[in-house]
Amino acid sequence: MLKTIREDIQCVLERDPAARHWLEVITAYPGLHAIWLHRIAHWLWHRRLKLPARWVSHIARFLTGIEIHPAARIGPRCFIDHGMGVVIGETAEIGADVTLYHGVTLGGVSLEPGKRHPTIEDGVVIGAGAKVLGAITIGRNSRIGANAVVVKDVEPDMVVVGIPGKPVKRQEPEPSAHRPDLRHDVLPDVVAERLDRILARLDEVERAIYQNGNGRQQPEDGVVEAETYDVYAVDYTI
């Protein structure tokens, strides 16, 4: 238990530059308090003391603003930064060295019993306000951009942005457990990239039409001179 507590404190010091001292972390980090209270609630839940487990969970929510169902499985060195508004559902599973920011939801999309919530593998970073919904899996070392809505499985080492979330292969080196990928400012613009490809393809089609379709070559500057017609010279006599 003491080893686990030391690891919890150390992971905060490693991932938050604002954390200056272990005493500050113990007394002033609600994300850490939520994790510790969840471990108590989880212990009670699996010993069939489900109502007391829910009471502990409710107290944790009141004190920290973080709602974690007692049945959720959370691995070692999970860091919830800021924390307000984080919701983790009943069948959610979180691996080791995961980082969550405020407003994150690991939610369900079904009323059916059984697995309804996401599985987050080791080393994943989920940005502020992101929603990961359904019984999906987020692969290890992936990064979910702020406010993304993810409803499909994500392979390892991906960056996910947008609504719905669109995964893009990570270009940066693979992060380590002690230095997770926190570069929320490095996000691909998936929509803009696809629009650029569409426009480039349209340019190719137009060039082919002018060269092969009607025998006229497109001017070098890409501007086609419009043909003019004298509408008043048309003979409308029947």
C-alpha cells in the first residue's frame, strides 16, 4: 500500500510542472484524493458491500467533483489533473500510467447489462472535455485531443481529434511511462488535410479536361478566360 501511495505521488510530480512538493500533492490535488477514495470504494464493492461503496463514491464526488463508479477498474499511476467534471462509468477499465484531464467522460451508450464503457490501455492521455463512449478500446500510448468524441476503437500510438474522433498515426517518438505525450497543441487538422486533397484532385481533373476534353489548354496561371456572348443578337423569331 505504501509503495502504491508513493507511486501515485511521484506520477503527479512527474506529469504536472505546477506540483512543487509531495506535501502539496497530498493536500491539494483532488484527482489524487479521488483515486484514493475510489480504491476504498472498489475494495468494498468487490466484498459485496455495494451500498457503502456507493456512499464512499458519492463522498468522493462531493469533495473532488470527480465521479468514479466503484466497480470501475483503474490501474496504477493513473493521474487525473484538475479533475472537475470527470466521469468514469461502471464497466470502464483504465490501464497503467493513464492521464485524464478535467471534463473527461468514459461513458456508456447502451442500457444492456454487461460491458458498456471504454477500455483505456496503458499510457493513454485524454485531453480536457473529451468523451470516450461505448465498449471500445483505446490503444496504448494514444492521445485523445481536447473535446474529441470517440465512439470507435483506436489502434495504439494514434492521435484522435474531432467529432466524431478521427485517428491519425502519431508522428512524434513513442512516449515513456515517465514522460507521457502531453502535447495537446500538436494536433492534426484532419478536415483541412482532406479538403486540400480534394482541391488538389479537382485541379488535376480540370487540367485534364482543358488538355484532353475540348482541345484547349489551360493557361499557365490556371485562369480560364470566359467566353462572351451578345445576348441581344439572338434571333427569337419563330
